[in-house]
Amino acid sequence: MEIQFLSDEMQNEIKQSIIDLAQATFEKASNQRVPQFMNKKTAAKYLNVSQVTFDKWTVNKELPEIRIDGCIRYDRNDLDKFMLSFKN
């Protein structure tokens, strides 16, 4: 004998609420945009490397950088191309 604490209708409403919440959370997460131009800290985070590793790559001039009045930025497309250049 099975004991049912919630009616089928209530169970379906709870399931639908969970699905709606999951979809809203997914949409919110997917809408978080990565900027086109990033500072060093953001670029290192984007590439999932430490700032020390990122510094090594920039010192060796392996990564193109944009310099405007002493402000350095990295283009997301350049970062993607750089990583893909090591793809086997």
C-alpha cells in the first residue's frame, strides 16, 4: 500500500515550478556576456589561467594587446585565436 502525501496535481505543480526555475536560471547564466575587450585580470579568468601564466604569455609577445594611453586591453577574438593555435 502506497501512502501519498501530495496529490498528483500538487506534485505536477511542484515539478513545473522546479523546471521554470531551472530554465530562468539557465537563461540568466547564458545572458552573462563576456566583454569584447578585457583587462589582464578578466582575460586571465576568461582563459582559465593564473595571472602569472597570462603575464608569461604577454611578456613573450605571444598575445596581441591593445594599448591606448597606457591602458592595456585584450580582444576576446585574439584570445580565442591564441588558444586555438595550440589545438592539435
